[in-house]
Amino acid sequence: MKIGEFEITKRVGLGTNRLTKAPANVELIREAVAAGVQMIDTAHLYAGGQSEETIGAALHPLPDTCIVATKGGFGGAGRGRPEVLRAEIEESLRRLRTDVIHLYYLHRVDPETPIETSLGVIKEHVDRGTIRHVGVSEVRVEQIERARKVLPIVAVQNHYNLSERKYDDVIDYCEREGIVFVPFFPLRGERSPAMARLGRRHRATSRQVMLAWLLKRSPVVLPIPGTLSLEHLKENLAAGRIDLDEEEFASLV
């Protein structure tokens, strides 16, 4: 799996929506990268900006071995306006202590602003060299296609897990087009007898089975489970070593 020039060999990242700026969390981010995490996901709004600040404090200067992805334009009507996005991008650059954001998502499509207008602002930063790659979040196939007419889209981040599968067509589209699909809330789902059986068979936790199912769903899937625990983070990474066969995968569908 590649995102631009980044080669991703560990397809489980780290979500940071609860990350506050505390010494223990700064150390967690450093230890996550040392453990092999290659995708750290944040957003302008996470923890009131503390998530980005923590990542910036931990990783300055941002390493080229790990993609730090952030997002802007969340909050309803008007949040995708050019002046709003410009201000959020500049603030994210300051918080992350970087001159270049590896991957920047339009966090939501603004119902009052055409997606082309919002992405045009992001393209300004791509052209300027302050954003390297671009993604979109919570989008349909038709919206991805509109976005790709403005600039290349390398990643799509949508709500998807064992219990929430309304974006199956988006995953299939991303697989055909070579776009990385990043499911958020990947660990939500009912614990079933089949999951318990697979857990015993693979000596894995329910969380690991859920992640293994997502990784089996498509080779372009890169889940970003959130955690503030190094132990849980390493457990999540270990799910990448679980190889479900077709029968096992189908038993959870």
C-alpha cells in the first residue's frame, strides 16, 4: 500500500480524537512511532486542538517514516467556506510545528459550499507545497469523483466497521481506483459467537478479530483505532498478523 511516496507496510494506524496535551500522551506518540505505526490521524477540532499540539510536540520535525494526517472543515453549514478552511489549515500547520502537512482531509462536505470550492482552497496549499496529499471524509462515490476533478485524492475516510457497512460501494470504488480507504470507528460491532470462535482459533482478542476482518475486506483498507494506551496500540498492530481465510471472513458477514 502506498500513499504518494509513503510505503505503508503496517496497515493499522492510530486515531487521536481523545489526545490531550499531557506529558504521558506526548510520550505515547513517540512510542507509537517507535512501535511501527505509520499513520497517525488527527483533526483541527480534536480535543480543542490539543491533539495536533501533542503530535507536534512529540514528533517535531515530523518524520517521513510516518504519515501525520489532519482534517479541517467540520461543524456544519459554512465550515467549508474558503476563509474558514484557510484559517484552519494555517492553525494546523502551527500546532503540528511543520511547514508541510503529509495528508489533509476535507473533514466534511459543507452543505452550503460546493465541494469544488472547498477543495480549491486545499489545492492552493498543495500548489504552495504546504500540503503534500489530499483526502476526503464521509463521502459518496459521486462526491469522490467530483473531488478528483479538482485534484488527486489519495485517501477516503468514512465510518465503517463490522456493524456499519453502508460504504461498501465506496470501498470497492477505492480498491478499483487505488485509493486508500481509512475506516473510522473501526472497533464498533457486536461480539458474536463466530467472533469468539475466531478469537480462540487465532489466540486473538475481539478487537484484533475486528481489525483482521477489516484488513481482509480489501487490500486498500487502513483502519485507525483510537487509544491512549501503548498496550492497546501494540495489540492493534498485532492484528495485522492475523490472516483470516475466506470462510472465517464470511462467518462475520
